[in-house]
Amino acid sequence: MEFDDFGNWLKKNGYLSAAMRLRWQLTVSRQVCQQNGETVNLANLLPDAVGENVSWTTATDILLLKTPNWVSQKGVLQRLELTTQLLLQTLNNKYYLKPQTSLNAADKGITLRWQLPEALLQQSYQEKFKVLGVNYLTYRSQTYLKILQQLNKYQWIFRYLTAATPQGTGKIHRSDFWQQQFTAKNRQIVKVPQSVTASDWQNFSFQPILSQMRVGQQIVEIVGGIETTGMELNPFYSSGVNPASLRLLKLLTAYFWSSPGLPAANIDVDLQHSNKLTRQVVLGNPFAGVPELKTAIKLLNHLADFSKIAASSQNLADDFEYWRLALVDGSQNLSGRIVRQLGNNSLKLNQLAQKNQTKMLVEWQQEKLLDHNSAELLTAAFSQGKPFQIISPAEHLVEIAGHLIGDGLLTDSTGNLGQRCWKNRQLANQLAAAAGWQVPAQWLIQNKTEFQQKYPNFAKVAVAIKGQHYTGSQVFRLPPSTKFLWQQIKQVLQNDAGCLIEQAQPGTCYRILIAGGQPLSVLERLPQQIVGDGHSTIQQLIRKKQELFRQQQRDFPFQTIESTVIDLQGQQLTTVLPRGTQLLLRFDSSYQTGEEYLEMFSEIDPSYLPVLQKLAADLQVVNGVLDVIIPNLYVKFRRHTPNQLIFLNAHQTTDLRIFKQLKIGEPRPIAKLILNQLIKK
């Protein structure tokens, strides 16, 4: 391959790989379909979703998914995948995304935009080209013009490798979409523009992105990047985009930037010939190889040489192997593969759509991109058209409408002192007691000597044992023996500096979600249990419940604690429980112990809501959760009547999925309620 002056400067300074650090934006047309085949009106289905992530088209069932910021190749693909997942979460299982670009006139396929690394442009100008006497903006425009001309000269190769709509009912073309949408414009090209700001780029496959800026007293047009519209969805990728397509454009852009431009005398002829080849490609048989194979292979070899010299950090060997094979054998190309595997069979297309959606659902549940709490909040933000970005997946930090939010609930509105109290269960207990709230009696045990000294205080009462700092607890409704209780305390002390012995309280335990200082949910916490069906043994009922929880990505453990509780109730694993008979497997409802939930927000007497708000304020819980015991939530709260509300714990955050995983009843729209509280002015 041959380098020009700029390419030699890059090679000499080891900057060839830097030339491939492009920044990207994507806009993807997606058609939404119903499982029953009925039409969809997205403006009615997603009335508030329009914003920087979504916009409508002239078709009621087609929307545009957008990646709003200029980011790296990896970043833009992750953002598109996240936005696609958020769309699917906002819809429901009645809907699916059509895996292929449609032939609807409103469907423009995929629009790709990319920019050269500005810092490299500036550095090359200062060190190499400023001495030529041209200003920076002129140099910059000439650079983009050189790349655009060459991209358009070889556009037919890109269209050949990415065409994906052999959908015609008559003669099958490689790309019915491109033929329908762009061939007429393609034929209108007669002369190539001589500047990036010329007005007649609109009929070219690769066009400049123009913007305006003030230079002195004048407003001038400058090029802001490169754009191509009409790349078709790849049905074998859930997001519709094969990352290899972006890698190919990255290589082409960097290579054309570094190599000599097209001779001025041949530009018009070269691009007219390219248009002819492009029409031949898109109208051709999907199984036919690329026209002018030698030219295509020669360019591919130059790209491979460039990649080796640049010492790219990405291993592109598989890409080059596939591209060579696809150029020679059309049946191995994308459009040929679609005909072989899918044909024009709507059933197979629907099955592929379901497969893509299932894959995305699994990745969502596995928290591939971000934690589930942040994902819940981003889904709410997406449905309301609010801007968002992921700040740190590892730290569970996102930004929504300019507000930094951690773990789906935390903001900077709560000071370090309040958080310190919540992390220490004894401190939280003491803080609530000092504010006049009823709390259970507690004893802190840090070693056996302390246990022996304090044991007489709780020897004859029902107790709960819990870590001083770690979540979880175990309740003993009957006073355990000294030996057994000490064994349980020792296990807690292996993971925590202290073990709290707490007098167990009668009544029902509730988890109260607080956001913006307001109670948003009142979850009744049901201990791990099974219910007899009249013919299954206890062991069989446990296995059925475990399978149900496994499908919900939840835990339903059965270990020593559960076995002991069954024994205490005089039952055996082989016992057949009568229909409707409830059997507890635990006496506590700690998180991830097989507990279940009921939403009681609409059931609780309204007098409790300002009381819970006051409790949160006293504990400085602006956003977080409170665990309380309320013996009877239907009875009006009377402030000076004892045993109406007992404070147990406060936590910074909780798993927001539990507010959707209710045993019965409809969940509240918790993520939207939280978001409205967190970002309100």
C-alpha cells in the first residue's frame, strides 16, 4: 500500500492506530409489531418517550432509536444495545421488534455518523501542514473531502457486504430496501462536489455532516463528520447492527485518510462507475459474488496491510477472513445467508425476532450492561423521554436529567452521618429511640464473655439474631438453648464485628420505600412458606417453589434453618400437606431467604403515611428503605398508643425488583415514582 504525506507522518510518529479512534453516533429505524399481527400506534403506546433517545417517523409503527452523544465504537454499540433493551422493557411481551429493515417509505434503515479524532487533526496541522499557508478549517475540510470521495468510489463494496433485504415477492434482489429507497437518487449523480460544503451531496451514499460556527464576525459552515444512511438491519443481531460493519468503516476511513486521494481528472468518472456498480450490487441475485472482484480484493488486501502496520489493538483476522469469503461467494454474504436460512418466510422471521428478544432479556437479567436497580430507573427515564447516561456500571452510577443517582435510589441529598447510622444497626436503633420511636430491646454480643454476661436478659424470650452491620436475620419464636444460640452467634461473628440479639416483636413486618422523603411503597414481607395442594409431599412442594423462584431469578434456599423450622412444627419432608394448608419454612422474612411480598400501599390506613414520613425525616432517610412492624395497618394510628409501629432497620437502598415480584396483585410503577421524586425541582 502507498501512504501520502499525512500517512507517512502518521507512520513515522506511530499514530496510525490513533487515526482509527473515530467517534460515532447511530440512528436506527425499528418497526414494532404485535404478536397477534395487529397494527401498532407507538405515539399512543409510548406517549412520553420522545426525546434524545427516541423520535417518531411518519409511520405509526416505526420509531427511531438514537445514540445522543459522540462516543467510541464500543460505547456507541453498548448505548444502542441498552436503548434497544430499554425499548423492549418499556413495551411488553405482546410486542416484538421486526428483525429486518422494512420496505415502508418511513423506514430509513440505519444512519451512521462518525468523526475523525479532532486532536489528531489539530496536531497534524500544527506539526506538518500549517507551513503550507492554509488555515486550519480549510485543511480540515480538504481532509474530509478526500475521505468522502474515496468512500463514495468504493460504496458498492460496503453495500454488497451489508445488504440484508432480499424480500421481494417476485424476482429476489440483494437489497429490495436500497433499490426502493435510494436507487432513484443514485442515478441523479452527474458531477462530484468539489467542497464539503457544496449543496449537492444529498444524492451520495456518504455525505458530510455540516454545522455552523462563528469565525470572527462571520458565520461559516464547517464539516462535523461523515454520514451514511440506509444501512440495513442485520437480523442476526439483537440490536440490528453487526459491529464488523463499523470496523469496516473505521478501516476504510483511516486508510483513505492516510493514502493518496483520487486524481481530480478521474473523480466524476470514478464515482459514476461506482454508482453503476452499486445498482448492480443491490439489484443482483443474493447468491452472486461481488462485481469487479479483483478491485474489491485489492482494496481488502490494502486494508489488511494497513491494519498490520497500524498494529491495531483489535484482532481483525476473523473479519478479513469473512469479508474475503463473502466477496467471492454470495451465498456466504449476509443477504445470501438470509435467503438460505430465512427466505421470505414470515414465521421464521418471527421466530428469529423472538430469539433476539429472549437473548436480550437474558442479558438484561444477567446485568450485562448495568445493575438491575439502575436499569429499572433508566427504563422509567426512557419511557418519559428524559436524557440519561451511564457514568460507571461498576459503581452503579447513572445520570438522569442532570441528576447523579447511585443504586437506583441514592443521591447526594443524604449526608455521610445519616449513612453511617444506617450501616450500623445498633446506631440506627439508638437514633430512632432518641427521637421517641418505639424500638425492640437489643443486646450487642462481640465475644463469648459478653454472651455469658448478657444471656440472662434474653434467656426466656423469643429473639432475632442479626449482624451489627450486615443485612439478614434469623428469628427464634421459642427461646433456643444456650448452646444452640451461641453456635448461631459464632456464625454471625465470623462475618461481622458484632452480633445483635433483638427481642422478637409480634406483628407483621413491612418494608417502606422512601424517595424524596416520601413513602412510595408499603411491602408486606411474608416469610418463606409453602402451601399444600392435597397430593404433593412437603419436599415436592419445596422443589416446585424452587423452580418457580429460579424462573424469576430469585433464591428459595432449603438448608439447615429451614429443615429445623419444619421439625419444630412437627412435620416431615414426606408429609402430604392438605390443600390450602400453609407451612412456614422460616420465621423471618430476610432478603433472599425465599420471602414473598404483598403491596399494601392502597390498604394501609392513610394516617400512617405522614407518620412514616416523620420517621424517615428523624432518621435522615431522604432516599432509602425502612423496616418496621405494624400489628394492624387497618387501624388508625394514634400517636400515644404503644405497639402500633415498631422501628427495626434503615437501609440506603434495596433491590427494586422485589416491588414487581409480588405474590398477588398489581405492582406500583415504583421506578417512575422514584424518578419523579429524585429529579423534581
